[in-house]
Amino acid sequence: MARATGPERRLLAIYTGGTIGMRSEGGVLIPGKGLAAILRTLYLFHDEEYARAHGLPEDLLVLPPASPDQRIIYKVLECQPLFDSSDMTITEWVQIAQIIEKHYAQYQGFVVIHGTDTMAFAASVLSFMLENLQKPIILTGAQVPIHALWNDGRENLLGALLMAGQYIIPEVCLFFQNQLFRGNRTTKVDARRFAAFCSPNLPPLATVGADVTINQELVRKVSGKDQLVVHSNMECNVGLLRLYPGISASLVRAFLQPPLKGVVMETFGSGNGPTKPDLLQELRAAAEQGLVIVNCTHCLQGTVTSDYASGMGMAGAGIVSGFDMTSEAALAKLSYVLGQPGLSLGDRKELLAKDLRGEMTVPRAEEDRSSLQGSRVAWLLSLNSSQEANDMQDILMPSLVLAAAHAGDLNTLQALEELGRDLRLEDCSGQTPLHVAARRGHAAVVTMLLQKGVDVNAQNEDGHSPLLLAVRGRHQSVIGLLRAAGASLSPQELEDVGTELCRLASRADSEGLQAWWQAGADLEQLGYDGHCALQVAEAAGNSDVVALLQSFQGRVGTQPQAP
Ligand SMILES: NC(=O)C[C@H](N)C(=O)O
């Protein structure tokens, strides 16, 4: 973390509300206007003499000298209306991000004065909305109003201004009680004590005592050239579901209904949950219908693993591990990832599995698994001199090929193919590399495998073809590639498609319906109760889906082939 230089540092303090500026009315605290006026009267927050001597405009405040050769000059931008943060939503946080975007060039840092109740959510959302940050954005607030005699607001706000003014921290942070945290790692843990926040799975970026101690290696590095990108398109239909002992399948089903598009599921311990088949079936069905589920532990510390039989892996491959993310960060990430336009379901899950803004610790083994290049492959391929080595290659090769297909690792597949390895190998469950690549939506790998002449309609042990897996993953480009290569759904795969289409229609899942149509399914097939998807969509009032289905009517067999 570089120390900021220059005689003047300009900051924008965006005041959104919260206890820090509240006043008492009728015995309760309500957001209070005029924070800048209060700060102007406090010497620690404004050096009037300096302001006059330097002819600073009326709306600027200046801190007393923090170092002999530097002044921090700031402006308080008061939002209208001011909020108790319990009332804030993604809409307000998008507005804050847009304010930052508008003033980004003018200021060297930003402080967001915010209520504490939802501050961890706000910090998490802002961290995903603001990509390629080169300047500090520091959220702070208080447990007690700043004008009270005994309060934490003064210390917190002054600390946030000093950190934003004196250091170049290219992150969304939260400053509270002398600690600077990465914002998307925080959670509020105390309703009354001044130490209201903690960062359970990442140490603070900085700690203030007699000295300011910076945890250099934790601070994210600035990438010099990249422009700030503000992602305002955040998906609001995301939710949080906390599992508890005895939770019923019907309750889970009720919660997972449209318009919900993604859910953070808080599970027990290291990512475990009840193994009741009906509950798992609900989760599996929802995931298959395209609902994105992120598994986070409801423990304050620790990470989701796959150590137990009761792990959520039981519910199927549809559930993404949130590792050690807080629920606040997971919800924000889900909202960001689902809000990104033009991505397939597989792409979205891949993004969720990555550490995007320092919000989670991905175990090293996971990272390694996603890229097979490097020492292990090189080692394996170098073993070509002895019979023993050949035997070893024969044993390991199918899983290596499948793992490369899973990771979308085209280079490794090409290397293996050049060495004469058979890309049509299947594993013990009949899964071919094409199945795996189709399921994950890796269009480049699918193209390469098709060019090598693999069987486009190969069936795995469950009788599933690569096309069906691509449909389930809603990977439209892959569906197009497979269809162009002659793939078609088998009568067995189409057996109960009517019921599935009705479910998709009831969930307003246009993407899912489109995938089936593209794969050649007849969308007029009736479900188990004799209704078709169009009737279900009409009854549910899903007008977009009705329009989509009507546009497909009478077009069976005319679906586009390769893109
Ligand atoms: N301490 C606080 O700021 C709590 C307040 N209810 C808020 O979140 O706005």
C-alpha cells in the first residue's frame, strides 16, 4: 500500500445516513440532516484558519495537518433522502456507485458514511460494482451519533478520512474501531459495542494504534492501465436461505420459486445439510432449472469443504461452493454475476467459483484443478521410457483428459491429442470428454472434440447425451455446435419433457425453454397433468414467456443449427 504524496489530497465524503448523524425525535433516532455543518464546528474535522487563508470554497472542509506537508480537503455530499441503513437496497447502492463514478476523476479517495446495520452488505455490493479501482473507497459509520458526548462516530470518520487521504488502497474497505477491513470480508457482529464489525476470514488490511500498521501483502495490487468500470446492472432477485435442523422440503420449495434467480444457502459447519431425499430433490430440481445456489457456512469462521457425506455435494453438481465467503459477500456476488448480460449458466457458475475481488479464499487444490498445464502434465507426459510409465499413463489418461475437458483447458487437450491420446475415452460412468465439456459450456473444447470426430450422441451410464447436459446448463452456443454436428435428443431424454417445460414456464425461465427449443424439443408437449407450457405460462401471467412460446409455435424442426 503506497503512501499518498502531494500537498493536498481531495476526498469526497458521501453521507447516506445512519446513526452517526442521527438525532432523537419522539424518543427514537431518525436520520439527521446537516452533517457537514456539525463537522465544520469541530476543530478535528475542520481547520477554518487554513480554509480562509487559502480561500477554499464554502462547501469544502479541511482536516488539521496530519503531516507537516499535506492537507486533506474534503467535501460532504449529503444524499436525499437520508436512510437508516435498514431501508437501503441494491438500488441505493447502485446510486452510490454512480456518484463515485461521476466524481471519480476529481477526487483521490471516497468515504461513504453509512448506517452500520447493512454496511457489510453495502461494502460487498460496492466491491463487485466497482471494477478496476485505483482509489480507496472507505465505508464508515457509528454506533452512537457524532454529536453525543461519548461516541464512536468522530474516531471512525476521522480514521476513514485519514486512511483514504493518506494511503492508496485500491479497494472498497470498511473502517471501524481503528481497523481497516476489506469491505466484502466483513460482517456486523455486535449491536451495541463500538467494535461492531469483524472480518472473520481475513485479517484487517490496516490497524491503527500509536502507529498505523499496514498488512501490505493483503492489499490488492492496482493494475495501472485499467479504467474504472461500474457494473450497475445488479440482479435483485437473489435470496438468502438459512438451513436449520428439520427444515422441510416444502418450505425450501416455496422459497426457491420464481422470480428468484439465485440463492445463498447458509449451511451447517463446513457446508453440510440434512440428507433427506425430498429436500435434496428440491435443491437438485431447482439447480437443474437454472437457479444458482451458493453454499456458504453459517459459521462465522471457516470454509465450505466436501469432507462429509452430508455435504451439499449430495444435492448434485448444481451447487457452487462459497468457500469462506460471508453471506453478505455471497449475496452481493450472486447479484453481480447474475446481473452480467450475455453469460451462459455455466459461465456464471465459473465466475462464482472464482475469487473476483478478494472476497473468498479458493483452496489451492481447486485452483490447480482448473488448470492442468504445468508440472503434473509435463511430468506424466515425460514418463515415456518404461513399460511401467506407459501403464501409469494408461491408468491416468482418461481422468486427465476428462479433467482437461472439465476445466476447458484446450491447450492440454491439444497436447494430449498430439501425443496420440484418444479423446474418446470414457470414465467408469460412461462420461466422455464431450459430455463434460458440454455440461460446463466450453464451446472451444466442444468444437475441438467434434473436429476430432468424437461420437456426438454418446450416452453415459444414465442414458444422457452431451446435448441434454448442454440443455440443462443452458449453454446455447454449445447446443448450436452439437446440433450442427448431428446431435439430437433421444426418445428417452424427451420422455417427460412436457412436464419439465411446464415447470420452466411456471418459473418464467425463458433461458431454459429456449435451450430445449434450440435442442429440437417440441415445446407443445403436454405435461403430466395434460397442460402445455404455454397454458402454464398464461395461467401464471408470465407474459414474456407466453410471447416467447408463441414465437416458437409451429416452428418445430426449424431451430437454428450452428451459430
Ligand atoms: N448504528 C447504525 O448506524 C444503525 C442504524 N440503524 C443504521 O444502520 O442506519
